[in-house]
Amino acid sequence: MNRQLPVFVISLVSSEKRRKSSTELLLSQGISFEFIDAIDGRKDRHPLLDRFRPDKFLVRHGRPSAPGEAGCYASHFLAWQKCVELNCPIIVFEDDFAVRDHIYDIFSFLPDLMSYYPFIRLEDNDPVLHKKIKQFGDYTLVRFLRIPQRATCYAISPFAAAAFIKASKEFVYPVDVFVRHQNIHKIPIYGLLPYPVYPADPSGNYSEIGNRHKDKGPLWCKLTRLFFKLKNITLNVITNIRHSLNGL
């Protein structure tokens, strides 16, 4: 592949089947990559896990955190650090993905896009409100006005990675929810359609985190969650308006 961005796959060292599957899928498309050894929030003792605040998570998200969510956030944090360290855009995968045949085409022109668009989602999502930015032949770049969940695959620039790191002094949301709240990190979130990547199991049952919505919090935290949800919706709308006024 010409001018391929560095590609990293977040994966637990113990996830041998996933690592094998990831290797086969990417190499079959001519994509070279490296693994980032994920942090297991259930049993590891990594310094980044000290940033996790389960009490603030409960207040903001309305439920207790799942055992692996802190580790998932910390693992993506490692990827952002790698992006800043390399001082170039990178592509980040979680290891529960599948690919479509046009992934080669999209990856080949991502280097040009990343100079202007700091974060581009590359995975499927349910239909959400977005704004068309540019057309590239058969592909469409959009900016999300309502940002989808999940973080299976994305391209990120050093500028965006540094902003995410700065805004992550504490882990108080799941990492994909943190990305959705662009009012926190101020980075516009783009997507490239048709998406070249999709989750291996869209239901989330394949995730190492498991069913993160299984445990329910007490009634009072539902009320605090509603407060923060309304607050973030309002601030996200304001942030979207600012992005539009700035021509993003």
C-alpha cells in the first residue's frame, strides 16, 4: 500500500484468537500494522488506571462501570500517546473488527485528509445526523452533528490525540462516550462513507468488556445522568455551531 498511515490494533496479550484474526484480516488486505498491548482493567495495575473515577462515572453515566471499561479507555490513551510520539496521524483498531474490500482504497487517501480533518471514524454506525463536507469519487466525508458510539476503528491526528490526552486527566466516561462529547475535547468528528470497517459483532457480545449496560445504578444517579446528558447535548450543539462558523 502506498503512503500507508501507521496502523495499530489494540488487543490484550492473552487474546490469541483475536490477534490471529486481526493479523489475517489486515494482511489479507495488504495492510501492515503493530499491536498495542491493551490494559486489562479487571486485573492489571497500570498507572493510567489511577485516572479512572468510578464515583464520577456513576454520577455522569447513570450506572456502575463494567470491569473492563477503565482498561479500554486507558488502552486508547496509549494509542493517542503513540500518535503524539510519532508526530503523525495513525489508524487505530480495536481487535473485534471485520473489513470490507474497499478498505485499501480508503486507507490510500487518508494521509491527504488527515492534514485537514483531525479525527475520522472508519466504522459502521446507525444513521445519525451529519453534514456532508466533501465528495471523493465514490466516498463521502461527513462531519457528525450527533456522534455515534463505539471506537472500533478511526484515524487520528497528533493534534486530536493531544487534545484527547489533555481532556482525559480523569476517566469519567466510557472512551467512546468521551469521544462523542466534543464539547469536552473540542475536536470535530468526521466519518468516511461507505465505511470500510464494521464490528465483528455489532451487538457488543464479542467485546471483552461484555454487556456494559447490564448493571443498573440507583434511581438518584439516573437523575444526575439526565442532568449531564442535557448539559452535554446543549454544549455539543454550541460546539457544532462554532465548528460550522469556523468552516469545519
